[in-house]
Amino acid sequence: IVTSNYKLSICIPTYNRGAYIGETLASIISQSNDDIEIVIVDGASTDNTADVVNEFQGRFENIHYHREKQNNGIDADLAKSVALAQGEYCWLMSSDDILAAGAIQRILTEIKEGMEIYLCNIMTCTNDMIPVRSRDFFSKKTDRVFDFSRKEVSIEYLVEAKSIGALFSYMPAVIVRRADWMSVNGAEEFFGSCYAHVFTLFSIIQKKCKLKYINLPPLVLTRFGNDSFSQKGFVNRLLIDFDGYIRISDKFFSEDN
């Protein structure tokens, strides 16, 4: 059994993000200490990603870099990053977004409450990281705890949600207790969908967890529309969302369940 003193692991799957991952890492290590580790799983990038990461390893010793022999996709790489992590909580992070100032300290304070999942608001930005607007996930613009041990809370959650961000579509908005993530089986069925992490989080909710939504301030600045799934156009990007959530709904909300 691997034990560590890490409170928080920043888990980053990446592929050919050498142009961006340096900004991501800089935003993390500028506010990190010995309680933090960064776990990067690289799906066999063909660009300078490894060189950029190596440079930052010289600045922050708690960066753990794992390069795969082939590109297995974001689902598998994210799952591996969490499996390799040693922190009590894992922040699911993309390799082209950046953390807002003070974000790590806010989460270190929040996780003392011991919720299974934390969902933070994000700020969408241009490709040059110029802020555009905050992406509030719920109609009530306030911090909120959802206790899923009460049956009616699931309905309240869905009714109040006004964005698929509430359904975990924005991966970097999620901080999850690692032990709960690792207790879930079956995510491999969703590898290749880009929504295996959603299956895992819904599975945790199904076990009657508590989730805290952090409305303000936004803790992640995200390059909107820059994800690797957008390369085949906007319509195809939307189809990934539709297909992913249809599969999720079939799994959790079919008449057989």
C-alpha cells in the first residue's frame, strides 16, 4: 500500500499539448507546496510535451510524468493518472487550462469538510486566456451542498442545473476523493467516449455521496473550444456530448435500473 502526505493530486492526461501545458503547470506550481503533487499521463505525444514537462520538473519536484507507448485516449489516460496519484483528493485537470490565483488554497480548505465530490465554477476564455464569462452551472448563483443520501436531492440537482457542466462535462471543474473514485468498477466500458469520468462520478453519486458546488470565484480558466475533440468541427463536438450522455442515461436511468 502506497502512503503519502499529499492532500491533493492534480491529474493531467495530455497529448500533443506542448504549446499549452507549460502555462497549465506554471499556474499550478506557483501556488503549490509539499501537500500537492502533479500526475501527468502522456498518451505518446509527438510534439515537445515531454521537454516542457521536464523543464518544470526542475522547478517542482512533485511532478510525476508517465509517458505511454501509444495514445490510449483521454478516458484511459485520466483513469491511469488517478490510479497513479497518491493524494487524498484528485483534481481532474486538462493540459491547456490554468488555475486561477488562490484556487489550490481554496480547495485545500474545502476538502477539510470531507465531501466526496467538489464541483467548481469555471471562467471561459479566448485562446489567449482573455476572460469571456463565468459558466455558472446552476440557476442559484451560490455555493451549495447536495446530499444525495436524500432521494429528492437528485431531482433538485437536475432541476437547478442549467449547464452540462453540472453533469461533469467540464473535467477540470471536478475534484474527487480518490478512494471513492477507485471504488468504482466498470468505467472501461466507456473508454473512447470521452465520458468515462462522468460514469465514475455518477456511480459515486449513486452511492449517496455529498457534492459541494463552489460558485465564486471561478477556480479554473478554460480555453473554450480548444479541446482536442473539436478538431473535426463544432457539430461533431456536440455529437460527442450527445452520444456520451445517451450512454450514461442508458446505464443509470433505464427501466432496468
